Amino acid sequence: MNTRRLRSVAEAAEILRHGGLVAFPTETVYGLGADGLDPAAVRAVFAAKGRPADNPLILHVHDVVGAETVAVLDARARRLASGHWPGPLSLVLPARPQVPEEVRAGLPTVAVRCPRHPLALALIAAAGRPLAAPSANLSGRPSPTSAEAVLEDLDGRIDAVLDGGPCPLGLESTVVDCTGPTLRLLRLGALAAEDLGLEPRVGGGQALSPGMRHRHYAPRIPLRVVDDLGLALAEHPEAAVLCTAEQAARAHLAPGPAVYVLSADPVKRGAELYAALRLLERCGRPLILAAAVPDQGTDAAVMDRLRRAASGSQGGAGQGVDADRA
């Protein structure tokens, strides 16, 4: 049976209340939503995605009050939530007893966030439940930033997709661990670490965070991250290219089916990244060369995703990183 494409929040909420799966838009990427308090529905998420069972999920809530029903927030967590919710920030917190083990991947903690997208907030409110929602793609693939990308991976595997158009940020949420004596950045994301007063370096305890231990973000053809695009093209003239306009000009390239030129705006670059990878994997070339961007601000998350995509690709970056075990 084909996945239904919906524009009705009420219809999507009804599916969720009956244990079904609905992909929905957030400001970051499309999430694959299920009732986060229903263990069977959560297990169905893992099955639809082919997601490893030891990879915890994020619970999406409507507000801080909703977060308090599933997690324990201390003063630091409340301060972060007050300053950045709704928004692309997930907080790892001590879980309350009603959070299913399937959501927590057996851990005593749960990641929680309040998305900044009107359809996401309306759906959470209409469902009346926190929604467990990893990215709505097959495990390991580039995250979906449109309903079309969701259907490319999951058509026939889930009940419906709530179509809200393209996601404005296009990178997953930043994840911060609030359970220790000091705050720890667990995943780079759409909210720059500098905006949180944190160093843009991922700390220990990465098993607490989705998107860090397993293969992620990889297109269907090999991807390599390169510092010198001209030199890499001399070695691989048949490759597709992902780069900025400045890098394209230096390499004497023009935009085309096999050359995706990213925006000069770092935030827009993040929004374009996954769609660009999905386009380039279909262009008929055997390899994608991704030119490195400055490893700071939002671009730090872009580089994190490119490195993980490369390490998860056959014939990737050659950096000795196995994203399934990192």
C-alpha cells in the first residue's frame, strides 16, 4: 500500500493516536512520528527505518510543560529551553518512568525537544502525546528535507506524510547532554554551539545522542571530502561536485546536473545539503567530491555531516572512521 500524502493535521493525529506512523515537517528535517509512549508504535519506527535498536530517539513535545511529563529538567535545562525553544535544540535529560525503553535504547536518559514549525506543533497538540521522531528516511541515508524525499525512502513503509513543504533549516537539531556536572555537546546541528556558549567540539558519551554511533547521511554513491577541489578533480574528472560559488570559480566549474553550488549563506548551505546529496547521487557519476567549508558556526555541522557521509560511503574519505562504530 502506498503511503498517503496528507495536508490535514487532524487526520495525521488520528493515525498517530491509533499507533500508526506519520512523517511530518520540522524546521530541521522531516521526522518519522509515532506515539512516544506506545512501545509497539516506537518499535514500528525502528522497523520502517531499518534503524539499529541501540540508537535512542528524540521525543518531540509542545512546550516545557510537555517536556516535564517525560523528563526531569534542572535549572540549566530550563534556561536552555527558555532561550532556545521552540527551536533546533535537543536536551538529553533523566527520563521519567513512563518513557518506553524502546525510546531510550535502554538508557536512563531521554532526548527531548520542542520544534519550531507550526505544523509540527499543531500535530503534537492534536495527537495529545509526545512524538518519538527520528529523521524520516531509511537508516544511513541523507535526512529528508521535503515530503518527496520522505517518499523516496519510505513510500509503502509508513502510513502517511504530512506535507509542509521544504524544511527551512535542513540540518538536525543540536544535542546537549544536561545530565552531568557540566553541559556537553553531543551532536553538532542547526543551532551553532557558539550560540549556546559551548565549544564546537563533540564531547564524550555520544551513545546518549541520536545520529552519532551509526552510519548516517550517506548517498548511494561514494563521497569524498576534499580540501583542494582542483587537485581532486584532476585525479577524478568524472566526479560530481558539491561546492560553494567561490570554490566553483577557482576550479572553473559552472552549475549543472553534476555540479551543485551551495549558497554563500552558511544557514542556507545547511538547508541545501541533504537535498543536494540526493540530487547528485542520481546524476550518473561514480563519485561525489565535496569541497570542505570553514569548520565553524553552522558550517561545523555541515562538515560533520559530510565527514560522516564520507565515512559511511563505499570508497569514502579514507579517514579510517567507521560511522557504525564511531
